[in-house]
Amino acid sequence: MNDLDKLNRLTESHGALRPGKGLISGVIALSLAVLCFLGVLAFHFPEYLTTPQLRKSYNVDVIRLVMFWSLVLAGALALFNIIRNRSRWLALGAFVLIGLTLALGGHKVPVNDFADNTPYIGLDWFILDLLGSALIFIFIEKLFALRREQPVFRPEWQTDFHHFIVNHMVVGFVLLATNLLVHKLFGWAAKDGVRLWVSELPFVVALFLIVLVADLVQYWTHRAYHEVPTMWRLHAVHHSVKSMDWLAGSRQHILELIITRTLVLAPIYVLGFSKEVIDAYIVIVGFQAVFNHANVSVRLGPLRYVIVTPNFHHWHHSQDDAAIDKNYAAHFAFLDYAFGTAVKSDRAWPEHYGVVGDYVQNGFFKQLAFPFRWKG
């Protein structure tokens, strides 16, 4: 079996990486090498591969420094494994990507002036979010694991990673589509007097209000996904995940992503919240979207009746009869208690996740087509 076949087998497999074989350090080296290679491409074609909103806040010197030390670390780990004769095929793969990155200029690629209104994909957003999410949430999952036997590379991780890649890469298309829909469908509702009043609210009050308004809309939208058969065909893709962890929330059909974001952003636009409040809300929703799917044992005591926690949202993904079509809220658990849709169970955590009947096929492209093929 050649090195490429071994690499393909690794990416198609799942389970815990055995220590002492060079697999853990090899995967880290290869992952860093891949991200550095993608980073150097972003340096060469920033107008097409980076998001305009993020470009304004970049410190290029810091990015260059991070890329340099990532290349050093990846190279050191790969060299160590080659010397120790551990998973040399994995180390050689990392070296190939490191070599390509350096051949393309590495961390020293100059960034010249470029057009700011070109079509783009969010390669930079994908890199940053993958690095940040993986480093933070895998660490949290190891410290406070709910299911300690569940490995990082659990079954079907490839499908969720494909969703993660696509939903991050098309961030420009999603933003364009949602902004267009919000302005076309809800622009008539925006009133200057209301927008001025909302924009002048104290930050803490405005932040609570934006999260509450967004969650109310999200609650009823989410409930519609479960109760309207046509909408369930889209949402069933998200519910087909059978293992809960930081990557599980990425399994979401692109049409559901656009519909939900349009409906949630509509009242935020109409009410005219300030940029600072919207930015804070984006941080909150981004964190909870990942954290509430994570493999962590967190309940927060009595606060679990107020705030959505992993425990609360895990029940939403459960196959238990008592949990079907329950726990819709994304931020405030008290909404489900107020509307009578909170789960009532004697057990602290659910046992099994996924769609009852397991009729959603595994695989990104199969799930992309599923809402238009499934009958029943």
C-alpha cells in the first residue's frame, strides 16, 4: 500500500488515534501544513479568497508570525516522526504541503492593493473558525467530557466536516442572499423613529433585547421546521447527526441556513440595533451554536431553566419519545417552558441521538439532495 492510499484510509476512518504510533503528532503536523498552504493561497489572492468584513481588522504581521511558527511546528513534528520511523507516510504528506507553501512564498508573500468589490469565498473565515473552534472546544470536551469514550474522530465526522467547509466557504453568498432577502421582504417595516430609539438604548439592555428578539423568531422558525413537513425535509439533515460534539452543529442544509438567517436577521435590521450590539450578538450566537452541541457535561444548576445549555440542546437531538419536537430555543430556555415545549424527563441526559428511523443517508452530497428526494 502506497503513502497516498494510507492517507486516504486515514481520512475515511474513524476512532481514537493510538498514542505512540505517530498518528496524533502526524495529524497535527498535516493539519497545520494544510492550513498554512491555504493561508499562502489567501495571501496571493486576497480579493477572491478573503472576506471583506475581516480584511479591515487583520494584523498582517501577526498572521505572518502565526504562519511562520505553524510551519516550524509542523516541520518539527514531521521530522521527529520520520527520524523515529513513526507513520512516515503521514509526515511526508505534511512535508509536501510545507514545501509547496514555502515555494509559494510562505509567510513572506507581499500583499499589494487589490479591488474590494470582487466575488469571494470565505477561505480566511474557514481557517480562523476551524483553528479557533478546534483548539477551544476540543480542549473543553476533553476537560468536561460527557461521553469520555467518544473520540475526536467519531463516526461520520467526515460528513460534518464537509458541511463545515462548505458553509464557511460560501459565507459571501449566504451574506449576499440574506441581506438581499431581508431588504426586499422586510425593508418596508423599518421606521426611523423606532430604529433611533433602539440604537440609543444602553448596551446591556440592547444586547438582552437583541438576543431575546432573535431567539423568539428562531424559536418559532425552529418549531416550524419540525411541524411543517416540507420544512422538516431540510431540518432532518441537521437532526441526522448521531454523535454530539463541537462539529455536530455544522451539519445543516445550506437552504435552511439561508432561510433561518434571513428570518432572524429581519427584526434585527428592522429595529436598527447598533453595530456594537450586533457584533456582540454574533459572538454569543456563534459560541452557543457550537457549545450547545458539544460533548460536554454542563447543566448550570437552576440557570438551566433560563439559559440554553448543552444538556438542554442535547435533549432536542434525542430519539426519546419525550424529547421529540421539544427544546427549540437557542439562547433562552425559558421560552420553551413558557410555550410548553420543554423536555420533561427523569434522566439527566439522553442516550441516543439522530432521526427516528435513521432514514437520512450519510454523506454531504446525499444530504444536500435529501430534501428533494425523500418521500414520506
